Amino acid sequence: MQYGGIISGFLTSLAISSLAIPSIVKVACNKGLFDKPQGRKPGRKNVPTLGGLAIFAGTIISLTLFSDISQFPELTYIIAGSVILFFIGIKDDILIIAPWWKLSGQVLAALIISVMGGLQISYINIIPGLGELSNTLSILFTVLVIVFIINSFNLIDGIDGLASGIGILSSLILGWVFFQSGLVQYTLLSAIFCGSLLGFFYYNVLSPKKKILMGDTGSMMVGFIISILVIRLINLENPSLPGIQIQSPQSLALAVLIVPISDMIRVILIRFLQGRSPLRPDRLHIHYRLIDMGLDHLQASCILLAINVLMVFIVLVLQNMGEILLTLLIISTSILLYLLQWFLQKRIKNL
């Protein structure tokens, strides 16, 4: 299946996602299922929110058709966790549910993949003094990481093309590593997910008449699948790319997800320091800050994706530095970029 199955899986998920969205848009418009702009999204027209349906369908159907379950024992649990998040996301996109119910579903999906699927982070190299974790700590930390990544994508999904763009970029990078490392089934998962996201990306960013948002259904699906790919990367033995021996996989994982992770941490810290609930929506996110500087959605998304690519490039080039130094470099660079954005925004306001 090395090449043919991977390409077929990619094309199938792309086709399913692309063909499903026009029908989803039609149904959403007939039923009034829109993202009604309020507060932090002024001036935005009503847009259907059920793009996650197409992402879910393209991914799950293609995985079922092209995966070899005997070679991919985690697949059953990936599908189970995805289905849980799908139903929670759909209900939230249509009716709105309490944040704690969403969190409970996320924890359940993470437990399924970590306990039953056996996909765990068993050691931590990017934080001094931790090293190998006990089985209980490994499960707890893995669940925390999965839930954190799911919510980081949920929060970064505020402008067109950003969450799906980061999902596509992450799938491509991680899929490339898996392919070079001989992990065919995870290469297939990456390719299939990339195809589903590309189908959605077109309508979300480029289609003027059938525009759609991914909603919580889509953003939680993106966070869940990408977290699984990242954890598998961390557990690889001697991962590599052409001409590059990846000696710091945890730093690479951090670089791949730097935009949603750093934004979530920054926003939560600011809300705590201001004495506000970390769950209360506002315009503190970096993508809204760029929009407030006069950029449109596509420009802001392209800038953040370019920063994401830059971070990955830096980590790949400087693999010999080691996990801790690379992590400090990533954090320092992120802080400097946020300070640069703050300085430029101040200059623009004073003009």
C-alpha cells in the first residue's frame, strides 16, 4: 500500500470533504445554523458552522476504507474518540452546551486513546528533572496534553484558514516524518486528514458563495487527530528526514504546534492576571490582534502560518542543540514575536 493506498486515501478524503460541503451549506442555510457574529466578531456575516461534518466524514470514511486494522491497532480507539468529540461538537454547534460537558467529552476521548489505545507520552525531555514517567503519570500527562491541544485549536479557530491551515501544515510535516520512518499507517492517517482539511479549506477561505466554518465539531477533531500524530512522533525511535536525524522530537512537536499552544497559554495568563474567567471569550488572541492592525483574515492566517513554518525550520536545522535548549529557543522566539506584534500595534494606534 506504500504509495497507492496513501494517495488513494488522500484523494478520497479530499473528494468526500469537498463534495459534502455544498450540501451541508444548503441544509445549514435552510435551518438557520449560522455563526451569529457578536462581541469579538463584529461585522461578520452569518456563516454556516457545520464544516466539521465534512472533515469528520472525509477522515473516518477514508480511514475505514484504506487502513489495515491488523497493522494499525490504535485505529479503533482513534475512531471511538473521534465519534465522541463529533457528537459533542455537533450539539455545541447547534444548541450550545456547557464548557464542562465539552471538557468531559475531551477527557473521555483522551482516556480512550491513552489507556485502551496505549498511545502515551512515557518520558519528558523538554523539562529538566522529569525524564521517564510512571504508568499513571504517563496516562495523566498524555490526557492533559491531548485535552490542551484540542482546546488550543478550538481557541485559535477565530479567523478563516487558520485552524485548518495549521492542521494541514502539521499533517504534512508529521506525515513526512512518518513516511521517512516507515510508519505507513500513520502516514496514511496524516494524508487522509490533510485531504479532509484541504477540502474544507477551499470553502472556508476561497469560496464566496458556499463559505463555511468548521465549528467546534471541526476544531476538536483537528486538535484530537493532530495530538495523536504528535504523540506518535514523540514515541518514534530514531525519526529522520532526508539529511536530518531528528534528535529532539519533543521540540519538533512543540514547534509544529507553537501558534495554538503559545496563544492559548498567553491568553489564559492575561485573563488570570486581569481577574477574569479563562473561559470568557475576548479579542486577546493573536489572530484578532492582527485583524485589529488592519489585516484581513487570509493575510493574518498566512503570517501565523509563516511563523509556524519558521519555527519548524529552526528546530530542524538546530537539532544538535538538544531538547531543553531548543525548547528555550522556541519560547524565547515566541515571546519576541508577541512583543514585536504589540509594539507594531501600538505604533499603528499612535499614527
